[in-house]
Amino acid sequence: MHKYFLEFVLSMHSFSEETLKNSLIEFGEGLEIFPLPQDAENKGKDFKIHISTEDPTIIFDTCAQFGRLKSIKIEEKH
């Protein structure tokens, strides 16, 4: 089965980093979550997320429950 390395930004408004981590940890390996600095027009919190997974769709579907995805990069590993 193929592995995918995902890198993306998630804008969240009312959830914690810990809640996000607990929701994603079972779907991949090497999960890293980095808080990004806030700017004046951004009312929520942005996090840069790195994770390796066999099913990117479940990662994106899970994250969509927390906020808005942006700057998505997917690298396929054989």
C-alpha cells in the first residue's frame, strides 16, 4: 500500500491542539503539529500539520470537522 506524507495548515476556532492531536494520531505516523503566529485578520488559531498516512482522505475529513484546510501538500511515497 502507498504511504502519503501530508503537510497542510488548519485554521481552527474553538478546538484545542490536544483535541486535534488525539483525533489524528490513530490515522497516521510521525504526527507533528506546529502553532503558527496569529495575524490581525485571523481570529482563530492556525496550525501547520505534518503526518504520514495510507489514507489522506480520512485525515482531511477529520480536520475539516475542526476548521478550514489550506496550503495542502501531498507527497506519495512508495
